[in-house]
Amino acid sequence: MTIVQKVPCTIVTGFLGAGKTTLVRHVIENAKGRRLAILVNEFGDVGFDKSFLAACGVEGCTEDAIVELPNGCICCTVADDFVPALTTLLDRPDPPEHILIETSGLALPKPLVQAFQWPAIRGRVTVDGVVAVVDGPAVASGAFADDPEASAAQRAADAAVDHDNPLEEVFEDQLLCADLVVLNKSDLIDAETRARVRAEVEAHLPRAVKVVETENGAIDPRVLLGLAAAAEDDLDARPSHHGAGEDHDHDDFDTVALPVRPAVTPADLAARVERAAETEGVLRIKGFAEVEGKPMRLVVQGVGRRVSHHFDRPWRAGEARDGTLVVIGLKGFDRDAVAAALAG
């Protein structure tokens, strides 16, 4: 009897700007010849993450090894997008030895884990592990920490107050489903703050889950891959704010792709992005832009008011140098104010 070896898949989840794509790229760059494939889910109109990954220029990081699912949240489009894309990878003449699945920052991981029970793929793949990437400085600033005592006081004062926090729910669901937590950007907070953030993260975890501190998503692939969690068979140990089979939507969030004119210098564009990020409700800004007189494409990442940038690759011959930034925020954020700030 022939025993079919299931291809292990690692789900990389984490909130907006936590560093998921940087972590995945680091794994690709340090795969040491291991045949990997990547499914990356964009929440927006610009394929930023696939382009960033495909630009790494190392063995195994090819266009056909990276599949982008741009049609909304991956956990909401399982039948239409995820299962067919996964099947296509598995049917390749040289199927991957391991698949990395990077969800959007707004995705709930548990519905995706449940999808591995679908008959079309159940016998061919397994969830090796769910890795939750956490933005250490963001948690340290209280971005995803509700005060239970304050909430109780508000509830007592006004029973009509809506206490649901969609950002908190997304963040908690990602931790509740995790087999490994990566506390990223740990170099940006001091030792005492790191200890406090670790304790806060661990308080959300329903079971014993290792928390690993990283800088710039740099983690040994041997730590990330090979967890052998078989998460699809372990759903009861992964509680969620959303019950099994319950739909959820992303009406709490808006996303828009905005054109951006060439920058005089990287600092010039960073200043514009910082001003745009001050708009109430803006959570994340990311994309590419041209810098006048430079042959390289500039990558811009803005999380809250923290903006980083670097040149990732030369512009290709004949490639349109149209700068575009994707802005993700709470529903109803002022798009005109953001556009005005980016225009300078």
C-alpha cells in the first residue's frame, strides 16, 4: 500500500504591520535549497506582498512559487480562491516540500485551519503550525489591550454602550489559534517593556505556546517549520470569538489604493506618509514609489506613525513607475485627508 505523505503548511498570521511578509521573506532567503511555495493574501488592490517577496532574488524565490490571492480575506474565500490555489501548487510537476501561507492582517486564522478538512485537500496537506506574528511596540503602547475594569465600569454606567472592539477580536483570535508566537520588533522596546508585553500576550494564550522574540522577522526556519501540530485535527484547542461555520465580515475596515507622485528624497515621502498616518482611523500604509533620479524602487511601510523605507530592486525596463500606496483603516476614515497628505 502506498502511503501519501502530506505536504506541511505553515499559516503565518498577525495584525497589520506586525512583520509577516518580512518574516516569510527571511525564511525563503534561508531555506537552504528546500523547495518552498508561498500563498500570500492581500487585503487591498495592490499586490505589494507578492512583489516584495518575489524581489528577494534568491534560489527558490521565483514568481511561479508565489501565488497571490487578492480577492479579499482568505478566510472568507476558501472555496473560490484558497482551495483551487492550493490544489494548483500540489499538482505541479515539482510540488513544494513545504507551503507558507501568509494571511492578511485582518484575517481570522481558525476558518482557514478548518478549510484543511475539505475533502479535496484533506488527504494531501496538513497544517504544520499556526504562527502569530506580534508587533511588540504596538502592544506595548496599548493598541490591542482592553482594560477589563474600565470596560466593566463603562458597562455599569451605560448598558447601551457597544463594547465590541473589532481590532481586539482579530488580534485575540490570531493568538488563540497559534502554535508559536513571534514577538517581532523586540529591539524597539527595552527589556522591562518586552517582559510586560510577553506577559500580556501569554495571558491571551489558552494553552502552552512558546513565545520567541525577533528583530526584523529574523528567525531560524528550523524554529518556524516542522512544528507538526496537525492543527486541522486540533480545532477544539483553538477557541475563537466566532463559532464554527459562523460568517464574519470586514465591514469595520476600509482599504483604498492611492497614487503617489515621485519623491524628491525618501525622507520627503516618509514625511508625507507620517502626515497621512495621523488621520484618525488609519492603521496601515504600504506600497511602492519612485524617487527622482534613482534607478531603484522605494518600498514604504507605515504602521501607526512609524514609517520605514528601503530600496528593494531596480525598476525594470519598460516598467511603469507609477507610485501607489495602499491605505488600510477603520471604516469611514477620511480618504480625502489621507490623499491630501500624501500629495504634500
